[in-house]
Amino acid sequence: MKTLFSIIAMLGALFSAPANASMVELSQDQLIDASNAIVRAVVTEIWTEEDTRGVVWTRAQIEVVDTYKGNKLVKAYIVDQLGGRFGGNATDMDAGARFSVGEEAIFFLETLGNGRTSPVGLSQGKFTTRLDPYSQQKLVLRFAPIGKQKYDHRFIPLPKADDRVFMADFVDQIQDRVEQGWDGKPIPGASLERLRVIDNERLRNINTIEVAR
């Protein structure tokens, strides 16, 4: 079994690792700016694979419901998260995002140098949606199970009233920031060159939408 430290070191050396593999806390604006795509999507399938270096990845197929940043023509993604079990091999990444079939979430996605698509900032890049039983409106929340605790989105606890974030407000904030664009400030784990590339891609997608109209 590989340790978290060795996996992070392996990522840095071999993979062009996800931004914030060391779990540096990111602001909402930083998550948005560092994302190639931001989508609301439903998890339809989950499996694990072992790469040629013996590292295990958990893979989730997600079907897009709405796109807030990125190419609106893309209707599905394969999201890769370092960590999982494959046969007798296990790769531990406690800070990684977890998935559950049938789960709807807002995903902040980045394209890695190895071609994989992963959540920005590990578990920070995934916000599960759930219905608020009191207002009957959708909420967004992040929930990370402890250690090897089994993850099932149906049993995520309801946040306290003061901590609830409504999806409609959250999406408005995302769309406002996407329209505004990257502010030129550095973001931990992402080079300035990469951030410029992402922002140029954002502009191309916005222009494509305007032309289509």
C-alpha cells in the first residue's frame, strides 16, 4: 500500500499533477479560474483502473446536465481521481473526491498533463447537490468521508441552517466569475501560463456561444 506522501511525490514527478495535490485550500474564485470546465452532472458509472506504474485511479463517468464553463457540446466526461483499490493493489488518497452512482454534483474540472480530467483541488472541486427538505430548493455542499468510510451521497448530512448554500445562488456566483474571467493573480498549484491558457479557452467558448446566437 502506498502512502499519501509517496503518491504526491509520484504525481509531482510523473504526472503534471492536479493543482493543489497537497490540498492547499482554494477560494471559490480560484476554483473557477483554475477549471477548464464547470458542469452540473450525474454520476452514472464508477470503476477503478491501475496504470502502468501500478498507481490506482478511481474513474467516474458523468452525464452533463448543465455547463457553466467550458465546451457546451461536451455531454459526458470521465473524471479521474487518484486513489482506490484494484485487485490486491491499493492507492490511498484521503483528500480525493469520492463518487456515488446516481449522485448529482457540480464539478470543477481540470485537464491534466497526462490527459486525464480531474476535480480541481482534489475533493474541493466537487459540490454535491441535495434537496433542502424545508425550502424544497436544491443545496450544494462538500462532504468528505473519514478515512476508508464507505461513501453514499444519499446519506450526506444536511448542513446547519446558517451553513446552507442554495444551488441557484452558487450557480449565479459561478456564472458571474466566468463572465468576468481570471484576475491575473496566482493560484497555488497552477502556473501563470496554464491559467492564461485556461482563460483564453474560456473566451473562445464564450465567443463561440455568442456567434451561435
